[in-house]
Amino acid sequence: MTETLRYGSHDDQRIELSYPDTTPRGTVVLIHGGYWRAPFTAALMHPLVPEFTARGWAVANIEYRRGAAGWPDLRDDLTTALAAVRSSTGGSPLAIVGHSVGGQLALLGGEAGDAVVALAPVTDLVRGYHEGIGDGAVAEFLRAAPDAIPETYAAASPLAQLPSPAEVLVVHGADDARVPIEHTRAYVDAATAAGATTELLELAELSHLADIAPDAPHWDHVHAWLDRWQAATRQV
């Protein structure tokens, strides 16, 4: 069964809800990537939905404002959409799975008790700006240099918001050509130093889009990690 939950008046302020055939064991939130550019939509995450519902999870696939909307609107959408999902689940912890800039948003949106799976996440927008990742995506999205709006860069960078209150698994391919693995290594090192519960699954070969291919080799690890997290939350 599927339905749409609106969390605002804009066409992109919506959540696609999908349910398993039995009582859900919990809720997985999916947040897509695409370097904040409008052509990339929640449809990127559609192949993952049946993989989670088949395992008994309800799925909330979030769409959000992108492109010219800018960071303030995206920040508000993230907060409002996650609040809407939490409300619909009675406030229980969420498993949030985000890819690329969806990984950025997942890391920023996770709360205590949540599980966050960040797939090749964008973690450091200052470094991303200076290195021109995503063909200049950071400069395109934020429309100013880091020294001009340092508070915005800090608010939008998971690296600057450590430690995350959520339990985090980061998955990244060493050969990723879109988001450098060095950014993730630096994030995980800093997260560990800050006392966060963070695990890195680094694969020698995993292209950026293969992160969200349901038959990619990392998913067995991801599903097992989520199973352990769910078992632990039930015991609390």
C-alpha cells in the first residue's frame, strides 16, 4: 500500500509512504541525492523501496525543494518532513537512509535513538566548495563563498555539527568520482574523536550511483546493521 503525505504547499513538499503486507517493524526514511539540483527527484530511491518493505519496514521517501530554493528552504523542509514522519509513527526512532546530499541531510536530521545510513554523503561544504565537487555544486547551491556566509556553511555541514546524536553507518566507495572518499574518512575520524557512534564501510570499488543499486554488495551489511540497531532499540 502506498500514499502521499504533504508537509507544505509546494509540489516538492511531499513524502511517499509505502507499507509492508504485515504490521511494520519500524520506519525507514529515504532521502535522495543529486547535488541539490532540481532534475534529481525522490524517484532515485524507488528501487530501494521494495527491498525495505519486503523486510517488514514502512518506508517514507522524502521529496524536498531543490535548485533555486536554497539552503533555508531545504533546511526547513528537512525539519518539517522528518517531524511529520515522526508524528505519523508515534515518535519512535527512525532509520534514515540518505545518498550523497541525501546523506548530508540524513546526518543533519538524525536524533538520539535513530539509525543513520549515509551513502557517500556530502559532509564538508567548505572543503566541497574549494575542491569544486559536483562540478561546482556547492557554489551553485549556496551562491556565496564560505568566508561570506560561514554560519550557513557550518549549519549545512555534518562535519561542523558533530557529534551526531544518532548511531551512524557510512558507506563509501574508494573509487567514487562524485564525492571524494577522503571527505568521508575525515568525517568518520572526527566523529570518532568527538565520541559519536560511527562505523565506516569502505569498499574498494563502488561507484557513486551504485550506492543506491539494491543488488550492490554493501546492502547485506546495511540490512544486518539495521537489524542489530532495531533489536537494540527494542530492548531499551
